[in-house]
Amino acid sequence: MKKFVSMLMILTMVLSLALFTSCGGGDEKEESITVAVVVAEGLGDRSFYDSAKEGLDRLVEECGVTPKVIECNGENFKQQMMNAAEEADIVVPVGWQFYDIETVAPDYPDTKFIWVDNETSKPLENVLCITYAQNEGSFLAGYIAAKTSKTGVVGAVGGMDNATINDFLVGYKQGAKYANKDIKVVTNYAGDFEDPAQGKECATALHSKGADVIFQVAGNTGSGVIEAAKEGKFYAIGVDSDQKWIEPETIICSMKKEVGNSIFDTVKDFVDNGKFEANRTWVADMATGYVQVTYGDKDMPQQVSDELKAEVEGLKDKIVKGEIKVKTTR
């Protein structure tokens, strides 16, 4: 009987340990991996970088990882990656600026890297690259913009003239033309992701050309686009996160990239199952639910009608099935 009780106690301890070292097991962990999120600019953009931080926060709460956040504020990208790799088991550089990952990652073979929003020129054994089909979601945003516009002109402000931002814009233009072949689409670039004043100036310039719906694809610079829209009594479309809460009367929808969820799901799979599929690029797209259009909470003002939302869902289905081919710069 004593032997049976002893065996039962040992079995209970083993099961408890298994529970506490799994992602959903509880607050106490016997071991904890360190996950470092390194953002190219700074937090507080209420879109791209903040979404990555939300993914890390979920990992802390649900998986018990030890977090580390590094804000590069536009400089020292390589050194900050190296600093993170010295301490973390998984390093998550967020932004195209971390191209030096190709030389950094091989020097830290025991560290896993998740490069968000860009890809290496060749596969690396300890690097998983995540890119997003933002062109697909932007197609829907363009469709909504064209259907909402009263002037026949819609616009978009890009942070910089690069392949990622232009991937948004080609999808947006295509979607707008799909809704109305006669729509005029005007765009410009702020040249910065951290300059709301410049974003406001860019949006005002587009509005002067007749644009009454403007898509902001500019990070924190986009805060100025939203401000201009509020003051100028025209509409804005948010990006990367569901931004409607910022100005519910002004932002009609957002093109959301599930940056935080993609980071969370990747790390969770490693914590739970020991699975980390490096040496490749994962394109998180509309079919997998990592790219979508959102409209804020239901109790917020809804400028997009239920009928138009239904049309958008139909277009989404066609994109997923391949019946609509969205242009891309990738």
C-alpha cells in the first residue's frame, strides 16, 4: 500500500510539472524561455510595433515566457539584435531594417530568430521569416474606400517608398478600381514612420486633390493622417491594428495584419511542442486569417453598411479561392 501511495505521489508530481511547463499550464514555471522583441522604431504607434508587443504580452500571460523589449528608435539595428541574442532564446526583430540578420544569426546558432515583415535573401537554419499578404487586405480597403467616396477620389499615405509599403498600395489601388473603374487614386509618401506632422501634411495635400477617404500606411506618422481627417471632415482607414477606437467617427475600417498573433502562435508552438520551422519564409495571408479588414466594436459608429460588409466578405472569399488575383510587389 505504501509503495502504491509513493508511486501515486510521484505520478502526480510528474503530471503537475508537465502542466506548469506547457503554454497554458499556469503562472508558475519550472523553466522559462526568454523572448526578445526588437522594434526598429519605438512603441506607441498604435499599429505595427504595438501589435508585436501585444503578442509578447500574451506570451508572458499565457505561456510564462520571460520578456525583453528593445526599441531601436531608428538606429543601431544590428547591434541591438546582437544585444538581444546574447540574452534571449528567441529574438523577434520587427521591421525591414534588420537585414543584417543574415550575418548576425549565423553567429548565434543556438538562438532562434523570427524576422517579422521581411525575408532573407536565402534560407537560414535558425531564422523563420514572416511576411504578410497585406496586398490582399488592402484590396478590400480600397474597395471600401471607393464605395464610400462621394468625390470619386480616394488616397493613401505611405511611410516610405519601399516594397512593403508599395505592396499595400498596389492592392489598395486594384481594390478601388474593382469597385469603380473611374475612381481616381492619389498617393504620396511621408518619408518617415515617426513623424505625425508630416503625415498630417501629406493627408492634407491629398485631400486638396479631392480625396475624401485616405488610407494611412505609415506607422506612427499615420497618427497625423487621422488627425487631418478628423479636422478636415473626411474619412481615414487604419492599418496593421484595428485603429477605429482612436477616432470612431473618422476611421471607417482598418486593414489589419495579425502581427501579434503570428508571433504568439509561432512561439507558442515551440513552447508547447518544441516545434520551430526555421529555414523558410511563412506568408501569413487572408486564407489563414492573419490578414483581414476590421470595423471596430459593434457599439462604435459604423460608416460601412452591412450591405457593403457583405460585399467585402464575398470578395474575401474570392481572393482566398484564387478567383481574384491581387497584384503584389513581392
